[in-house]
Amino acid sequence: MASRTSTLRQTRERDLVAATRALFDERGVQEAGVEEIAQAAGIARGLIYRHFSSRDELYVLTVTDYLDELAAELEAAVSGAKAPRKQLERVTEAYANYCRRYPAFLDASLALMRGPARELHALVSESVWLRLGQGMARCLGCLADVLRRGVETGDFDVDDPDYMATALWTQALGIMHLARLGVGVRQAAPGMPELFKVDPDQIVRTCVATALAAVGSD
């Protein structure tokens, strides 16, 4: 009986995360309210709080779902190349294109970083916090392993691959937010701002070039 209850709970959780992610992708993070999620999952709103202590917890697990998918893409990108420089190019390009393909993932990731980690930790259960950490660690571990290989071969000048992986990850989120905005701002004349369109492909290339420059690769 207990096993059946646990299975039903896990199934309901997966359904709610899937419904949340579908709304994220369709409407954006800010427009995916609890009421809409419950309707999409075909349950009463109150039942959501039987599975999650807060909306934040559900949102964090949805980001974890993206991370699990992204990790598989990063690992596949790395496996397709042998030289560390090419691996870094491919893994950065895969990450940037994932952010481009799923702007809700980009928005949600930036939202999770809006304050100190301890504040987010206080909003979710230990199990949810652990799962988020596992998802992040798998993605960042893939990147850090590439950096370690580059250090071993002399291709990269990096003192701490784990730190650099985290820095590159965060840096790419900021760069790809420019693709989300779709425009840049420049000064057309003194005191006269002007918007200009940005090319998403160029932004992806910038992510790659910035990562290579950060690790000392020409």
C-alpha cells in the first residue's frame, strides 16, 4: 500500500512538473500561475500543496527538469569531439543554444540567482534542494571536466576548473539574456539613445569566444 502511494505521488509530481514546464514554454515563467498549472494538470489547486510546500518548490523542480535534459545535451556535445578546445566550443554552443531554444529556462535560471543561495534554500525542502544541486552539478561537472582536460594538455590556463565552470555558466546566462531581449542600445547622437537589433547567432558565437578567451585559449 505504501509503495503504491509513493508511486502515485511520484506520478502526480511528474505530471505537475510537466504541466508547469509546458506553461513556462508557452507563456513564460511570470505567467505560469498555480491556478493555471492545476488546470493544465487536471487537478484542484489545493492538491498542488499536498506535493509541494510552495510555488517556489514546484518552480525549482521544473528548472531541475530542464537541467536534466540540458545535461544530456552537454554530454553528447562533448562526446563528439576529442580536443579540449573543440569540446569547450561545442559544450558552450550547446548550452547557449539551449538557452535560446528555451527562453523560459533562461528566465527561471536568472530568477533563481536573484538573491543569495541561502534564501532560495530556505524556500524549499532538503530533497528539492538536493535535486536542484544534483542537476546543476551534472551540468557544471561536464564543463569542469572539459576544463581539467584542457589544463592537462596545456590548452587552458585555469587554476580552478570548478570555479571557472561556474563563472562561465553564469556569464553565458547573462550573454544569452541579450538574445532574449532581442535589441541592444547605442548612442546615435549625444543624448540620443537608439535601439538596434541583435543577431542571435552572433550572440551564441560571442558566448563561445568569451569562454575560450576566459580560459586562455587562442
